[in-house]
Amino acid sequence: MTIDSPVSAYGRAAARLFDQLGKVYEDTYGQLPEQLAAIHWLLDRLPPQAKVLDIGSGTGRPTAQLLADAGHRVTGCDVSHTMVTLARTGVPQARFAWVDVRDLPEAPGTWDAITAFFPLLQMSRAEIVDTLGRIGRWLVPGGLFVMSTVPFDAEHAELTWMGHTSRASSFAAEVYPRLVRDAGLSILRQHESVFHPDYPGMGAEQHLFIFATKPGDPSRAAPAAVPSHHRGPLEPNARHWAAMEARFDRQDVPLIVDSLSVNTRVLALGGRTVAVARDLADRLGTADAGPDGLQEEDDGRMLGALGVTLLPGAADRLPPVDRSFDAVVAAWTLQRTDEPDFAVAEMARVVDPGHPEAKVVLVQDAPDNEIIGLWNGVRAPLTGAPADPQGQLLLRAAHVLSAHGFDDIAVTRLPIDVVFPEAGPEARARAAARALTALWNVGHPQPVQLHHALLSALRGHFCAGTDRITNDAVMLLARPRR
């Protein structure tokens, strides 16, 4: 990349504006709470020494600074020479290019993550669409994209902002998710917020934040080290699991159901598939489910009343119904089977690969979520139990599916948080320790020791000011390659 390249004509208006604003922009927007939260979300998910491109990097603070301070290789680009000069001085551990992102050469599969906090406002609508498409191509498979903008339905609208007259373009908030998906990215989460800039004469601003990933190699969903073998089936404690699930702030079920929106004959299997089967039946009018997903007898009656047909057999022993379905969804199933590889092969067997929407959808815990971290770091060492195999299960499943012709594989992260709204860090730590001890005490010889060890770890976690523990999942979607 050329470090100092002339800014194109269509970037000069934005350059003039931000040359005049300089550090005043950082003083006004540098501590934007939603942007800081988005950066920390990214930091929690990046691999070590990730390559990150920050589009519209400004003074380098807070985005480039926080990412570079965490050991990532950050390159910022901006049309404003003043901003780039301030960034190079203030954040010397990152690289900054005085260049318009619209002039950057094509670089497919270059970046582990790309951030774009508000620069799209300075483009035409056609350029916004083109830039999002290029971002999709520039990310590595499994790479992450975080963007923010001010949503409104106008192009080249004249406005007064921070005491200057400028022009800006955007789309309505409901349009951006489609544009991001059209760029080949899967949306992990999105939300709107209101910000009140501390600047004379400025009112409240509506902000839209979108978090997305580029589908690809499922190995990027796993940490560097994953268990090399399956630890054997693990049955959840159904009663205590229900109590934990009541605390979920989850976005996974709609994303799973959306992945099956065009399918009409779906087999739902798995350890926590009741909610998925229920939503599928509501959308399709009918569905099929295996008994693995039923934690209580009432679940079976409830699903039957919704038009869900219950099939006999476990995930690794499905009935002889070859190619009877256009999709199988198995949520949190593989860790409950004796032979996960055979279970995945069984799923591939019952799907008709000739159907235009044929797919197998697997959902497992993200191997780097904080609940898995507590199991591997606290619970497993106390008993000498093997580490949780979530990453290994997904990697092996991808290989089995590829061998059965389902080799067009995409991976999407599904956000799930376990929320502890109790007042204060100590109360939250105690509530979380009680909940996890109850969930994990099956067969544990030292429940008191487990509770104390969890409490110690959770005190440090909640002292950081959070009220939740991440329990994100990963959805692997495999199709026959066309």
C-alpha cells in the first residue's frame, strides 16, 4: 500500500472538512460508548496479531490505538492529511495511509478484520454499495467486519455538522443489512443507538452499528488449540439448564431459522432444538424432530400440537429415510453422541443432495466463549476431565460433510449472552457461581470446591463492569457445491 498517495477528487470535500476539524473531532466522538463497545467486541474475537484495516481512521483514537495496543497489526486509511498526521504522531504503533479507500487496490483475502466507523457517509450511494462489496472480498474467510453510520434515506443531503456545511449520503436503517449480506457477509448482530455530541448547537444523532463475518473456513471459529479427540457424550442437567437458559439474551434462534427460510421439509435434531423446531413449525406449518431435543415429555406434546412430526432414533441412529429431507438442523447435538462422525454422516444421508436448497446446519458452542473458558479453565482441571471439544467437533464435522459432497461450507457466529442482572459485581459472581455449579455438578465429586473455584474466577470477570458472560454459538452451514 502506498503510504502517501494523492486523495482523489471525490474525496477532497471530506478531506477539507476533516482537515478543519482535526482533533476537535476526536474530542467530540473519541469516547462514543457504542463505538468503544464495538471495538472491545472485536478484541474478544480476533486471533493473535490479526491484520486489521481501519477505514476512516481519523486521529487513530480510539480504534487503531486500542487494537494496536492489544498486539494487532493495524493499518488506518483516511482522506484527511491532518488526521493522518495526528494519527502517526499519536498512535505510532499502527500504520496510517493518506489515501481514499475508494482508491485502494483490490486485495482479496488480506484482512482478518475491517472497521468502518462512519466513513461511508462521505460517499455516494453507489460508492457505499461498491465499498461494502470490496470489504467483503478483502476479508479472509471467517474475517470480521464492524461498521457504523447515521441511517437516513437521502443522497448528497446538505447539512450543518460541527459548525460546517457538508453533504452526506446514507440509506434507511432497514436497507443496510441487505447491503452487507449482498457483499457476501453474514450479520452477527446489529443495533441502533442515540448519541448526544458534546458540541455547541448539535442535537441527538441516530447511529446504526452492524457486526458481520465472512463465511468460510470453520477452523477460524476455533482457538489455536482444540482437543484432539471426543471426550464422549455429555448429558445436560435438564432442570438446571432451563434455569440457565432463562437468563439468555440470545439472537441465535432467528438466525438459525432464517438459514432454513426456503426449506420445506426440515428434520430438526439436537440437544437444544425445541425452540428451533417450534419456530420452524410456525414458519413452515410443519417440521420433523428427533427425540434428542426433548428435555421433557411436555416438549414432545407441545411440538406435536404445532405440527412437528417426531421421528424415532437418536442423531447417530436415524431411521431409514434416505434423502427424505431438503435440510437437517442439529443444534448442540454432537457432544451428546457416542460417535459424532457417524452422526454427521447420518445427517448427510437423509438430505437429498439434488434439492436446490439442500443443506445441513450444525450448531455448537463457540470454542472461545466465556462459558467454555470456565469449563476448560476451572471445572475440567478439578476432575482431570478432558477439555470441551466444541472446536474439534466442528472441524471433524466439516471434514465428514465434505466427504459426503456437502463441501460448500460457511460459518456464522451466533451471539448469546448469559445475563446476571443482580446488583453489583459480588452478587453477580455469586449468582453465576451457583448457576454453573448446579449445571455442572453431575458426577462431580467436589461440588463445594467447584463452587469456590468458579466464584474466584467470576469475581474477576464481573469486576470489569459487565453483567453477562458470553455463551456464543457457531453455526456451520454445509451445502453441495453447485
